[in-house]
Amino acid sequence: MAPASLLLQRSAHVNGPLSRIPTRSPATLRSQNFRSLRLAQSSNSSTTSTPNTVEPVSPAAPAPATQPAQPAAAPSASGNGIAAAAALAAVAAFAAGRIFSGGPSMAMLEQLAVPLDVALSNGKPTVIEFYASWCEVCRELVPDEYEVEQRFKKDVNFVMLNVENTKWAPEVAEYGVGGIPHFVFIDAAGTPQAAAVGRLPRQVLEGNVAALAEGRQLPFARVRGETSSLSPPQGAMAGPRQANPRDHA
């Protein structure tokens, strides 16, 4: 067993250095541990966290392209035909309006007249009127003539021959025209049945035309009223004396 003195020296030797080791209180240890933990968390966060990334902005969707306007469809051939027919009808209506405005006229009767060659070949009875543009009596009879023609135009031909047109000189001589207006009533066979000259009462014109349409004997075989001469009066404008195969005037 070691002597007591030796034990005391060893104890002093051991206790001496230990006495120099600073002692730490529990609060100090907790504080240090807390700081160590904070540093460790900060280190882990810096090494494991994913860096922030900025997602690219999606480009705006392009605006839909504006569709070009479709050109209008070209009119069809049938449409063109309809348009052309409508235009012709409008022109005809305008011309008819110019002719028929203001009531019946000599020009209207000329437009409605049947050509002589057609009248003598279509198998219908015919009324031929010799007239002139300057004939006052002829113009006076226009209203009655128009009404009679409208009534019987389906059954009787109405022909107008202007004595100023030299084309009709043979007919003027053939039917003995000496004054105007001069009416010749011809049956369906082409045979003259009666003649009437000058200013006629409506009953004469209407009675003879009705008889022709029905194939009866004419009630007025020969009637003569006031006439205009074949030559224009002084100061009257005579038309051109030319032959025109399709000119009733």
C-alpha cells in the first residue's frame, strides 16, 4: 500500500489540471447546442435546397388571322338571261308608256297595226285604213277606232297605210282612194265587201267590223262623210314620200 504522502501528491497532481478546466453551466450548454443546431440546419438548407427557377412566360397566343372577304358569286347564265329580259321589259314598258300616255293616238294605232302582207295571208277578215299624219279627220276618229280594235283584234286584222308613203301607191289606185280617211272592209277570202270614207259615225265602223268578225253581210256597204284631201293643206308638213316595206306610215 502506497504511503499517504504519495497519494496526496498524486491527488494534487490530478486535481491540479482538472481544476483549470472551466466548468460550463447547463444554460450555456443549451445555448451552444441551439446555435450548433441552427448552423447545421442552415448548412443543410444551403446544400439541399433547390435554387429558385423562373419559369419562362408563355408567349401570347397569336390572334387568329382575319379571313379575307369572299368575293361575290358571279351571276349565272340564267341570272343574266333574267336580267336581260327584265331590262328589255323595262324598255318596252317605257316605250309603251311614251306612246300610250295621254290616251289613244295615231302613233298608237300605227304601232298596233298588222302588216298588209300578213293580214292578206292569215285567213282573217281585214280592215284597211288609208290615212295621213296631217289628216285632222283621221285624228278625230282615233278614240273610236282604238276601242273597236281592242274589242275585235283577235278576229279581225287592222291595217294602216299612209298615203304619203309611195310604197302604197298601187293600193291607193286599186281601192280608188280620193280622200282620207278611207276604210276598206275585206272578208276572210280577201274580197272587198264595203268601203267607207271620211268622218264615220261609230255605229258604222263598229257594225261593219262586227259583221266581218261573225262572217255576216255588212250592214253599211257604202258610207261617205267629211274627208281630208290626199294632198296636205298649205302649211302642213308632209312626210317623206319613200317606200319602206315595213313602214305603215
